[in-house]
Amino acid sequence: MNYKGYDIEETPFDGFSIILEMPSKDTRHIATAYTLEEAQEIVDEEVRIMTLLKKLKKERECQKQ
């Protein structure tokens, strides 16, 4: 299942695995969750954090100029 650009795959033992495909086509394991709802919450938090980091980076670049 694709959720906000992250792949959420059901695993036989761990529940759900959250994977992100990088621009280089490598994959990055983000986390494991017991339920699909928990996996979606983890992705939502990851997206929120990455958005804040990108905003911070942009602000710092503007301050340097």
C-alpha cells in the first residue's frame, strides 16, 4: 500500500513495515508497526518532521544571503 509516498507492507511476523524509496532508487526502512493505523500515524509524523526540517533549511539559507 502506498501512503503519502511511503510503502506500507504487511509482514508475516512484525505487522507492517514502512519503507521509503529514495531518489537514487535505494530503499530505506523507516519503522515497523503492529497495525495499519499505527503505520499511517508514523508516516504522518515522518512527513510532518520532514516538512519542518525543509522549512528550517530554507530559512537558514535565506538568512545566509
